[in-house]
Amino acid sequence: MNNNRVLWLSPDDPPDRFPPISAALHEPDGLLAAGGDLSTERLLFAYRSGIFPWYDDGQPLLWWSPDPRCVFMPGDLHISRRLQRELRRSTAEIRINTAFSDVIRACAEPRRSEQGTWITPEMIKAYEGLHRSEWAHSIEVWQSGELTGGLYGLAIGKAFFGESMFSLTPNASKLALLYLAAQLKARNLDLLDCQVVSSHLLSLGARIVPRSEFLHSLKTACDPAVPFVHSPERPIACSELLSA
């Protein structure tokens, strides 16, 4: 890859037909391969290997493994005093996997600061399939019976791979992230992968780690490679997350 050539995958190639991670391009950072398909088997192999798909509508399917990586580890999430006060007064609640399709479609809506979306109809169909197979999950924030924010991603073993989040009310996506932080703290999860670095995630306590360190952590977190999500029997009041 460092010779600026990207391996092209065929949909007929086996799911593990990826080049070594070390072959990912430096510019654009982490581009590893193109083509293939979004089959459940290929996606699961990719995530366990530190690879994820990300492409715009009209582009070929692109596969990435950037260096460095942005992650949350146990105890990383920073809750500001202002957010703590809001949580104590909040009447919102967290639900898990009750509206996956609504969450991924809300995440696919274009942002004011962006043109278009990378969550294409093909991606939605693939991740809905992962959800039916109990690999993909939605963390939802509900207020007065209305879905006001949340996030979705994959959970393999004790690793959660966050894909996207949305908020229709202030801080709603942060509340969903706080639920995952509670799972990290309880050691139901070992790491939360944010994929790429952003100032917003860093302000919440995410850390930047070398890709080699991330891949080392991933081997332990994804072993055994089984579906996982902590599914409470009842909705969780957001105010409860402060004591989680």
C-alpha cells in the first residue's frame, strides 16, 4: 500500500481477503482496500482486525485502518459539572435495541456542517442484518416517549465499535455515550473504538493510541469473538448513570 496502490477486492473473495494492516496508506490515512461487499462475514472479520468500511455515496466501497486510533478505555469519559447537573434533573431514559432502524436512519440524516452522508442505503441494509444477527446494537435516548438521540455500533466480545451518533436535543448523544462508559467502568466492555480522531471526542476524554497498541488491545477484547451487549430488562433513567 505504501506504493500508493490499493488492493481491489471482489465480492467473491473470501471474507479474510485483506492485505496486512501495515500496508495501509499514510495519505489518505489508513486506506487499506477497496471493493468487496458488506456481508456479515466480511464485516465481522474486518472489525476484529481493526478495519472498518467508510465511503461516500457514489464511491467504491473503501476499507480503512487509520493510525493513530481514537478510543475510550475504562474511566476515560469526562463528565463536566454542567452535564452532571443536567443529568440529575433529566427525565430522559436509555433503552437498548428497541429502535435500531430509527437510530441508524437518524444518524444518516445530513448534518448542517456536512454535505451528504456516508451511511448509504447499502450500509443501512448491511448493519440492519448485523443487528438481526445480534452483532449491531443501538443505544437510545428517549424523552417523553420520543427518540431524541443515540448511537449505534458493533459489539464483539468486550469491544464496542461505535459507528455514528445523533442528537435532536442537547447532549442526547452524550447520554448514550455515558451508558457505554458505564459498561466500560463495570468491565462489561474493555474498549470503545471511535475509529477516527475528533476534537469533540477528545474533549470528552477519548485518547489517541498508536494503531499497533489498538490492535494488541483488540485481540484480547474480541476473544472470544461472540456477540455482546448489556441489555437491561427495563429502561435506565439517565440520572442513574451518575452512580453507575
